[in-house]
Amino acid sequence: MKNCARWLICGGALMAGLLLAGCVPDNTRLEFAYSPALAVSEPVPDAPKSVTVYEFGDERQNQAYVGQTLANPWDRLSHATHYQTARPVGQVVTDAIVRNLESQGFHVVRASGWNLDPATLRDVATGLAVGGKIKAFWVESAPYFSSESALVNIRVVIADAADKRILWEGDIIGSETFNTNTIEKAFFATRPEPPELLQKAFSGAIDELSKHPGIQRALKSAMPQTVGLAIWF
């Protein structure tokens, strides 16, 4: 019995040591949501009534995580924390794009399976088709005298569904950085949490759908013509 008790005590001490050393799951699941800014919530004048939004593909090299907080090299008990999303990043981005377009006055029809080639569009009942892929969705933070930064980069394709031609193709990008490169910032500034920084970068990227001049021209170029004259920009 004494030997058994001794093994139990040793085992408990070993387990406690492993926990303190960071040998526990270090993944944190995050939920991201998008709310259109008030400044971009007015509908596009005379816009087509509906648009088909295809599920956005995830083409990030590392699809397991959306960020990490690095371990403190001066703290033996410190360990890295990795961030994951509660839902697939493709769903998070697609939902945000749908919400933004709805805030601009579009009725959105959701679909999937488009390869972003306008020639392959079939049976699209809306004037516009929107799709794309996620190139970056990441936040990284290091301890003490360093910085933390977040980047969201989404390739967007807007096509005229009837004419099967691309109206606009490019990247919408959101980035946020907090530098702790001075004593004052490192010890007295309020440092944002990495998820907060990534949320801001994400919202900033999606807001570009309402602000980017090229995107706005693409949305307006598919408007129904009432005077029999098409003007292309």
C-alpha cells in the first residue's frame, strides 16, 4: 500500500509538472462575425435586385490555424498558443460577404462550386456572380518588446453572369499592427488581444466591398439600362 501511495503521489507530481510546462492543448477556437459599418450601409442606387454569391474557397497554406501567440523565450513555463476558428474560414468569409452585399441593397442567392472562370457559369438567375478565395487570414503576437499584426487577404471575382465576363477581379485586404517598440508602448499602452486585431483586419477587408472604386463600378456596371445606351467604365 505504501508503494502504491508513493507511485500515486509521484504520478500526480509529474502530471502537475507537465501541465505547468504547457503540455496541455493550446488551441483556442474563435468566432468571427461581420457587421457592416453605418457609413457603407446605404444601397447602391438602381443596383440589380439580386446577386449569386458562391462559397469562397480556402487556399491558405496553413488551414489548421488562423494565428498564434509565440512563447516567451525568457519564461520556461511559457508556451505558444494557436488560434483556430469555430467554423471553417470559408464559411466565415462567405457569410460576411453576403451580409455586406445585403447591406448595399442586393438580394443574395447562395451557391457553391464555381471555379471563378466566367465561361463556366451555368443556370445563374441573377445579374451578377461573386466568388473568390482566401489567401491570408492570420494574426501573430510575440511577447514583450515586439509587435503583433494581423492580415486578411481575399481574392474576389465579380462577373456578369449573362455575358460571362469578369467585371472586376482583385484582392480586398485588411491589416492591423500594434507595435511595442518603445518602453512607453510596451508597459503603458493597452495592448489588443490577437483575436481583436484579427477581427479588425477581417472587418476592414470586407468593408472594401463597399468602398473600393473598382468594385463599386463593377456593381453598377450591371445595372439595368433604361435609355438604351450602355456606358462602360
